[in-house]
Amino acid sequence: MLKKLSSLPFNGTAEQEAKLNALIEQNKSDKSRLMAVMQGAQDIYGYLPVEVQNKIAEGMDVPLEKVYGVATFYAQFALSPKGENHIAVCLGTACYVKGSGDIYNKLQEVLGIAGDECTPDRKFSLAASRCIGACGLAPVLTVNEDVYGRLTTDDVAGIVAKYNV
């Protein structure tokens, strides 16, 4: 059995479960459709919690370890929920040498969560990312589609406050 990666409780609805069951039913006879089912499940739930991975494994008659292996191998899959405001800090080389690691740590402190987690109110989630192509603005972070560059740790609280309304 896999451990839960998110500290937030799983909040699936009956409607989501019905959609997942229908998706699995359509594809269960073809194990090569596992990744397509996982993509569909992520579209339904927004991420792949262990409860959903279990359901996929059982429905597709594949080991849970295989589902988890695919989910952790491909960057497109998320194992924890995303917040209303998803913050990604670039930890690529240019950003890192200019202090993005300190910014990432400061965000963890300000938000009260670790990387790849979501705040209990689901307002914010935090992740590290690789180069986003804005090296001239290093260090850089994004909040949803907004890009912030040439940052210092002193900028963090103000950026978070803009989205905490």
C-alpha cells in the first residue's frame, strides 16, 4: 500500500467517482490504455491521489505499483492537489545561483507548507520547477500565469499577499 503524499483529505465527489468508473469501464479490457485512464482521472480530479490510483489499479487489473510508477515517472502527473494559486519557483541554474533556493525556502515558511504541498484552505500550492526561459530575470517565480523576476526573499510576503484576498 502506498502512503498518502498529501496531508489534505481526499475530497472526491460521487459525480467524479461516476466519471472515473465510466472511464475505467471503457478501457479496462486494454491494459495499454493505462496512461490514458490516468490522464482522464487527473482531468476529473485535478491530481492523482492514492485513492484514485487504487481505483485505477483495481479497475484496470494492474498492480498499484505500476500505476504509481507511471504517475511518478511522467512530469504531467501530480500526486497532490494544486491550490487556487499555484506558485512555482524556478530552480534552474541561472535562478539558483541568484538565490531562488532561498526564495523557495522563504515561501515554505510564509505559506506554512513544504514543496509539492497545498495549504489547508487550498488557496496556495508550491512547487519547484526547472528553467522557465526567463533567465535574464533570475531569480524567477510564477503564480499561475503571472511571472515575477529579479526577486529577493523580501519580495515573497508581498507577492503572496496579492493573492491572499
